[in-house]
Amino acid sequence: MDESSEQWSLPDDAKNILLERFKALKEKVILEVFTTKKQENPFDSLTVMFAQELGMLSDKIEVHLNTIGDKKSKEYQVTRSPTVLLQPQRYKLRYTGAPFGEEGRSFIEAIILVSRRESNLTAASKKILAKLTEKRHIQVFVTLTCPYCPS
């Protein structure tokens, strides 16, 4: 962890916004955070600190720290760092990369939806998806440079 990341913390205004948003949480959400053993890249350490701060803001967010290559990473087939799994016992939601910038909003929204066990899909979308019989592997890619991608 480099010196600049050791000093990192959410600004007070962001904490206040998150405290307000987290009032919508219903059930506990477990965040399984996976990084390299020594958190070699700055995104590892920042992701860990961000997740831990989220856990301090709400008793409904529980953070577990894991290392790529450990038993749990093999169980969930996590090979990239940083990776955050949201409620992996129930869902197969995986966030690979640091949840910052515009992507941070989507990450927070995902935590809230998982806690509420909601998808925000329309009835029409649910009807179409209910007809699918084969398993699907869906990946969504976003970029920090596009303000429209995350939402």
C-alpha cells in the first residue's frame, strides 16, 4: 500500500449521502473483497478501504477480506484483483476493478438492490427472462471515461 492510499477516506459529504442512501437497506449484504496478497496495485488497497468504510457506515454491510489464491477465491473462481462479490451465497454478482468514479454509483445501487432483493427489471423484462431455459453468462463492461456507461 502506498502512502497516498493509506490516507484515503471518503469525504464527509459523501459519507452523509451514503448514510442517507443506506437507510434503504433491508437485509444484510456481504461483500467478499478479493485482492492480491500484498495488495500490490493501488486499486487493491483503495478497494479494501472503500469497502471497509461502507461497512462502517451501515451495520447491514459486512465486509470479508480475501486473497487471490486462497480457498474462498478458488471456491468462487476469482482470479482478478480487485474483485468484489456481492452476497455470493445468493447471487453471482461480481464487480471486477475498483468501484470508483461513475462506477461507484452503480456499485452502491447494486448493494441496495441486493439488500432489498430487487432487480428493478420491468414486468415485461421478467416475463421475457422467465422463458429462458439455458443458463446465461452476462458480463457488463463500463469505462471511467464514459459518464453514461455505469447507469
